[in-house]
Amino acid sequence: MKILTGNDLRSGAVVWWNGTGWSLFVDDAVDAGDDSEEILAREEAARRVNVPYAIDASIDAAGHVRPAHIKDRVRALGPTVRRDLAVPTADRTGWDWVI
Amino acid sequence: MYQYDSYDQAMVDARVEEFRDQARRRMEGRLSEDQFKPLRLMNGLYLQLHAYMLRVAIPYGTLNARQMEALADIAEKYDRGYGHFTTRQNIQYNWIKLEDAADALADLARHEMHAIQTSGNCIRNISADHFAGAAADEVTDPRPYAELLRQWSSFHPEFTHLPRKFKFCVIAAEKDRAAMRLHDIGIRIVKRDGAVGAQFYVGGGMGRTPIIAPLVRDFVAVDQLITYAEAALRVYNRYGRRDNKYKARIKILVHELGAAEYTRQVEEEFAHLLSVGVEPPREELARIAEYFAPPAFHHPSESWDLEQLQSKAAGDPSFRWDDGFGLWVRRNTHPHKAPGYVSAVISLKPVGGIPGDATADQMRIVARLAREYSFDELRVMHTQNLLLPHVRIADLPAIWAALDAAGLAAPNMDTIEDIIACPGLDYCSLANARSIPLAQRISERFAETGRTEVVGELKLKISGCINACGHHHAGHIGILGVDRKGTENYQLSLGGSEAEDVSLAKITGPGFDEDGVIAAVETVTDVYLGARADGERFIDTYRRIGMEPFKEALYG
Amino acid sequence: MVESRDLGTSPDEVQFRFRDDEPVDHGTVTVDSCCDQTNATAVRIEPGDDARLLLPFLDRLALVEVNFPAFTDGRGYSAARILREAGYTGELRAVGDVLIDQLSHMRRCGFDSFAPDKRLDEGDAARAFATWDNVYQRAADTRRTIADKRHEA
């Protein structure tokens, strides 16, 4: 699936397109499919999110959204060397797949 | 150290307000990201993987206790309680919000600091020998020249849209402790027949095309320093490549023209600019230099020398000489020009730690020690450590005890644990692989096996991508992280040095995965230990025996 | 008039001008043409042009336009200073991708008129021109630098 991500304009926080807005949690990301380009253009123009882009992702057996590339997996969780600063999510299995 | 006058203060204050206005226009949607990006970059604000990152300039790595405390306060007020000291003597905050950035800059300005030109295609923060003003072997303190350059380069109207970024480094000793020849312009202050002048090395750098800067002029009179720099920059601004960002640094221009032709063009521009008159008045350098007058060192009779320290410690267990203090004194102190004094390195490389990171509390402890024991002066070293430049040998026991209690007394300067590592894929949007976990695991491995001491001086440097922020080209051992089909892979290189014996490392062969490269580092140190002659450092043995034995052990 | 203009900006397109003389109202020629023609009084410099080729002709030039196709290309700043350092006193016009945040530096390099592709907000521009009370470097303007002021008798 294709999901959309970027950084919030004001805070810089990593955000994910949830179908109606931008969420801090990768698990909220929805498949934007063929609408990706249109949503990206609209959201960039609305100046809410910095340089949003589409990436490949999948959903694992437990229902967690897993970005395909290592860089976006690190973005989804936080620095691997500072797990105390991780994005606050109930998904404790994330660190098993990030690298 | 230098103090702002009302002019300097007004400049940084005006810049804060200018940026506040720019950020406002961005948040109101009146600037696109394409338009805003170069403006925020000129103020040190990047967008990284997880958030905005603010890079604060610490000119020539010098700051006082109050400034370090201000950095600690910013870490807590606007960030997550820590900062990261970099190879260019700056500090980076990883979690700054755009809406807070102008306030953070205003706090910096109140303490005579700024983030001006810490990014963008302009003249960046001027770096210098971290032992400046203290080292026993320096000709003179290089920092007045660095400050003169700082002021000249700040908001330079002609040079804010150069082909690419531009880094100066100033030293004043034969020994190079600042990677001088791996800068766009490296300046060595020298004395000839009693006259002070500057050697200009132009066109060095790391990145994807590492080049050692050639000497372009052996002596520029000190009252023509700015004019020569202006000429060197103008030739670059006019003729540096702008068609390909990977070929846009001045090193490519100098390389493609040849050093002789580049020099000829600079000399021509220099002669012209001398007739125009762009040099600051002579009195300005003298005014600046007064701020760098040596502190009032105590008479040697009020301190000890290192032998006295050792003999006192031998008779008194409270010194804990064998419990870490002795090793720390041996490894982490540096000879000082004043008798009875040394410079003391505060390692930000605890075993298993993140190279260069310091918490707000640690910054405050360091600030207190500077105030109490080092004439209110601190340095950021290009090795991502901190330094108390002027401490009495007699005060070392108290300093070490305080550092030890704060987790800041790792006795590992210039050892394999003293690793330079860029933030890598844990933080950086350019990175292809993580750097920090490698540094953590290698330092743990060598500390556990006790081999740190056996191996001695060994400079290991790790970059998470080809941009080489971790100086891997200049490591005795260098590691470069690459992306191999979506997984992290690491190339090993050997034989680099950024010191006065500057050389560029060569790649050993095919890359390794994370476990593999850690094992490979152990393998090459095995080869070294097996082959070294008396007194040889790793780099000396490598230069004597060459790459083959290492390759054989790694891939044979 | 505008139809006959092959190259260059018209006075109507100039948004900011710091001169009292009448603006030149005809097209500019390229640097090459300027060096070949003996009567050209207005010329346009592109980023790759060598401004020093114009030095023999400065007496007859009344307008030099310096084009910034992209604001990130800073060669025009050097071109401007080189002309002023050689004594050029005619109009020096920055044209193209000229943005608010470049105005004060351009002014210091000797530009005295500005014809941005996209008109700039007047208030933002006024603020930008007035940003710096003091300056660190000598440049093409006649302002005394901070260092000069520190050491005046």
C-alpha cells in the first residue's frame, strides 16, 4: 500500500495521513492509493505539512502499519539509540522490525 | 575571551527579529518551503528525520560558563534535555519546534550566541585549534584572527549564495588538531622574522571527493588577511561550479583549475581589492586580541607539576590514583604553556554512550567546573569532547572527582573509544545507515576486553553517509555506512589522518554488515598488534606495512 | 515601447529605485553585443557573464541589469561589486528571482534598482531594506563599517 508522510510545519513532528488529517502514529496511516498525488499537492499548498511524500508500506499480522524503507521505519518510531524518546505508541513490537 | 559590544549585540538581535519575521511568513503561508528553506538554513534550522534541528555556532569552540548554562537551559526549555556537540565545534538540538525557534535564538542572543550561518551555502562557523591560547606549542593564539574572520563573514553581502557551503579553520601551531587542511580554507598563523602572517591552504575537504588542501600562499601579512580571504572567495563565487551540487565545493574548482591557476586568479583579485581597500582598520585586530589576553595564571609555586601530583597521590589513597584518576591524568590532559597548568579533556565518549551527547545537567556541571577551575572558559573540541583549557595541576583531583561523579571522566582521549560519529540514520535525513550504534558497540567491545589500553592511540571515525560528517576519510580506521538494497552496510577504510601528517584513508574491500564491521575492526587491530614495532601507533604500522596484510586478514 | 523590447525590464517593472535620474527606457543588449556595439547604453548581465568585459565601456553605460534566474545563484553579487569598484555610477538593476531577503545584501553590493519577477510586499521590503543599522564589511556602498566606527578618533 501507499501511505503519506511528512513533518508538521509548526512542530516538525513526523506525521502520517489518516484519511482526513495528519496523525502522529504510523498505525493510523491509511492507504492513499491513486489519490496520493492529489492529497500531497493539496496538503502542501495548505501549508500544514512540510514536503509530504508517498511511501510503500504494508500491514503486518497484528494490524501494524510497517513502512517499507528503513529510514521511514526509524521516523515512525524515533531514534533507535534513544528509545526513551520514542513516539508514544502501544506498539512495543516496533523495535523488532525497525532495522 | 571575546565579548560583544553594542554593535555585535545589535547585529544578533536584529537577526533574531529578521528570522522571527521570516518564520511568521512561513507559518502564515506567505513563503513556500522552497523559499523558506535557505532562510531557515542561514539560521541553522534544518528539518531532520524526526523534527527540526537547530545548530548553534560556538565560534572557534570557545565559550564561558554562563553560555554553557544558557545552552543547558535551551536544551530543557525547547528541546528534550540534551544536546549534541559536533565536529565543527557546534552544538545541535534535535527537537526544536519551528514555532519556538525564534525564541530559542533570542535566548542565545541574550548570551552572546547565535545560529547564524551554521548552514546554507555561505561561510560557516569558523573553527580553530581547541587548545588555542593554552597549548605549549602554539606561535600565538589563533582566535583573534578567527574572530576577525567571524565578523567579516557574518552577513557578508557578496557571499551568502555561494555555489556551496564554505568552512574556515584557523590554527597557529605546527601540530594540526583541527583538521585544518580538510577545510575549504585552512589558515595557519605563522611568524617569519618576527612578523605575524597567515599561510593559506585552499580547497580541502571531505565529503564524496576528499581532497587535502594545497598551499596557495605561504605568507599573507596579517593586515591583509581579510583582503586575501575576500579575493579567494570572490574567485570561488564567480567560477565555482553551480551545475552539479556534488562538484560545487571550492576543492573541485581548485582541483580542476589546478592550484597554480587558481592562485594566479586569487592574486589578481587580491591586488585589485588592495586598491579598493576592504581590510578593516589595523586597530580592530588589536582591539579583538585584547579580549584573548592570557588569564592571570597563578605562580608555579601555587601548583604542582605532574610528577608532584603523582607522588602525592602515591601516598594518599583518597586521590584514587589507581581507581581511574591516574589513567585519566595520563590520557586526558594536554601540555599547557603556563607552568603548573594543563588542559583537561572532558570526554563525551562514555563506553557505550552516544558520542558528543551531553545532558543539560552535565552541561551545568561542566560550566561550574569552568567557573571554579578554568578562568570561566570552556572549549568544544572537534573530536566531540569538551575541554577545560586552563586548569592547575593541583586542582586535577577535585576536577576529576566531580567529572567522575557525573559520568564525564572516561579516560579515553585519542583511544579507540574516542570515536567520532555523525548522528547517522538515527537522526539525520541524509544518512544511509546508523553510526551511533556502531560507536557504542565498538567502545563496549574494546573496553570489555581491555584492548583499548593495549592498542593505544587509534582514531576511529564513522559516517552514516558519503557526506562524511563523521570524518571517516581522516580516520586511522574509517567506517562509512551505505545503503545496500535497503539494509545497512559498512565500508571499512584504513590509513587516514587529519593531523599534521594528513592523509586520506583507503577502502579495504567489500563492505560488512553491522556485526561484520565490528569484527573487522578487531581483526585490523589484531594485525596491528602482531606487526607493530616499538612505539608505533596504528597509523605508523599501517604506513610501514601497507594495506595487504590487513586485506589478507579481512578477506584472505 | 514594450513590444520593441527584446531583452530587459521596463521602468514599469521596477518596483524599487534609489535614484533621482530618469530611468533608461529602452531594451538592454547582451554583454557580447555591448562589447561589439559602440552605442549601446544598457546591458544585461547573465550569471555566467564576466562583468569585467564591460569595464572599458562604463562611461557610456546608463543601465546595467543583472539577472538572477534563481535567487540561489549568487554570481550577480560579485558582478555588481566589480562594476561599482571600477567606478560605474549608472543604474544597477537586479532583475529576476529577487526576493525580500536578498534586498539588503543586493543594496550593499551596489544595486540601486530592483525589478523582481514577482512583486514584493511593500511593507516586508521596507523592513528588509532597513534591516541593518550597521555592517561588518566594506562593500560597494559608502557605509562606514562597525570596525571603522569603533576606531574613529
